[in-house]
Amino acid sequence: MKSLLVKDYMTGKVISLDPNLEISGAIKMLIDHDISGATVIDQHGRLVGILTERDCIRVAMHAGFDENPYGLVREYMSKDPKTVSPEQSILTVAEKFISGTFRRYPVVDQGRLVGIISRRDVMRALGGA
């Protein structure tokens, strides 16, 4: 029987941002890596937030059309993101996706970020692809 644990379907290579990074650099990083969000990790390796496309659109709206966005990631990130455990069932995470609006969850083990799981990862796990 195939495993249905988060750790078997999560992405282990995660693009993370420093909370003190200029927001313009973070936006460029999201665009360059073609990702819709990134975790924000402090100097001790703790997950402190997540920066999403929605957050970046808010930055652009505040900056206006003619000016470069400014400020730091920590000013715009979503703080205290909801997380899941690598040992959690894919079915539990699927329920979270159905009942919520998030596109991804950081995967945290003993306080450390170990991966990220997205809606697509859950679809892959449940669909057998």
C-alpha cells in the first residue's frame, strides 16, 4: 500500500527569504523562480512568515504605477503561517485545502522548515500520478 504522508509528497527544496530583504528583491526572486510564494526564515532558521503573490500585489498597489516598491519583506509578509507536520496524513492536508484558501503549507518538523506541500502535491498523492 502506498504511503499517504506529507513527507512523501512535499517539496524539500524550498525557496526562502530573509525578513530583512528589500521587498523589490523578494518580488524579483518570486518572478525569477516562477513561484507564487516563499517562506520567510529568520537568522536562527525559524519560520516567521510567508510572502505570497497577494502580499506582493498589495505592495505594488501601495507603490503606485510609477514608483519602485520599497520596504522590507517583514513589513508585507503574512506572519505566523499555518503549518503541517511531515508525519501528517495527506488526507488531513487535503481537507485543509478544501476548507481553506491556502495554496500551500510550510512543513515544519521540531521547529524547523523541512519542506512545503502544495495543492498540486496533494493532487499527485491522491491521483497516483
